[in-house]
Amino acid sequence: MEVQSQSVALIGVPLEEGSGRRGAGMGPTALRIAGIDKALAELGHTVVDTGDLSVVPARDLPNHPKAHNLRVVGAYTRALEAATYDAAKAGHFPLILGGDHSLSMGSVSGMARYAAEKGRPLFVLWLDAHSDFNTPETSPSGNIHGMPVAFFCGLADFACSRLVPEIAFIGLTCESSRQSPCLPHKRFRHLYPADCIPAVGPIRVIVRRRCNEQERASGTLRALAPAPFSGRQQRAGLTAWGAHGTYVTK
């Protein structure tokens, strides 16, 4: 598949407070050491590394008993929303580096802001073993990395004001049914479980959409099984072979 050259802005988010597990904050550094900038340049892209975000806890947010570390995660969410929006407005493709998927509350919100300003609908592709559709009331752990989809669907009590109209899930496992009792939701238009993808080897998952829609992709290594670099292992999921052949096209 031919790759269209773009200007890519790398935005590091050393966040781990949403995951409930230490080490996720090293995600941006690990990806840089692995040579993500070089890999993108070899594909023909121009790479601008904006560095890592740095925040202080948002003292205006409460210490939520069922959403752990909300002040820290909230501060990163606000900073990343602004950084993602600024990068997109400057003509870059925002590529967020991190290890805690609660960061998607900021990245998706930033693209939602940009899309709204341009008068373009937003479409989110969610590549994950989990739907991350918990609210503080349904979460068994209180870790916010399981809540971002509920956040930008407007269901969490600290929810985003810019709602996402359409989401496609790829790689969900049966564990998502326990995590997300509200599935399906009116905003969920496409669901591709993990077991339907590796069974046929590399395939193309085609999500049809209007040509003026703005796409935002968010994914984690948790979609893979095994996932040796992920802190959250899955008993089932996409194989690397299956994931390699999963594309999104217009």
C-alpha cells in the first residue's frame, strides 16, 4: 500500500497514573530509543519531535474515590488536548507517544476540537483488546485507563464536552463484555472482535466513511496476544500477523 508523505509531530506523554502500574511513563522514551523517528523518516515522512509534556496536578479537579489520580490524568488530558489541536492546526499529523491509554482522552479531544473547527465529523478507530468503556461507577479497579471511551462518549461524570459521533473497535476480546456492560452503544458503528481477524490471516478491515470525515486512530499493544511489551497481558487477541494486515481505507 502506497504511503502518503506527511509532516508528523511526535508528542510524548510520560503518563502512568491512569494505568495503575508503574513503568508506563517510560513509553515515550522507549519508542524514541527504538527509533520511531527514523522509521517514519524512512517511510518518507517529515518528523518534528515536540518533546514530552510536563504538567502539575489539576487542583480544581476533585480527588475522585472511583477514578484514581484524576488530578494528574486530568492535567495531562488538558495539556494533550491543546498540544494535539495545535499540531493538527499547524498542518502536522499528531502522533502521540505513551504507555498509558488514558492519554487518549486528550488526543481524541484535541482532534475533536480541530475537526469541529474545520466543520468535519470525527471518526475514531479503536485498536485494543478492551473497549475502555467503563465509568467510575462500573470500573472494578478505578483505573482511568479503562474509561477513555466513556469519557469522550459523554458518560463519565468528568466527561469530555466534545463528543465523538462514531467509533469502530478492532481487536476486542470476550473480556470486554465484562468491562463494558453497556455495549453496544449508539456511537459504536463497527465492532471487529479479535477472533475474527487472525483466523483468516492478514486481512483488510474496511471502514467506509464519507470522504470529508476526520479520522483519529488510537491503539495499544494490549490488542495483541502475546504482547511482551505490554503491562496488561491478554489470553486472546490479535496476532502480530493478523494486526500487520489490518488496514483502514476510505
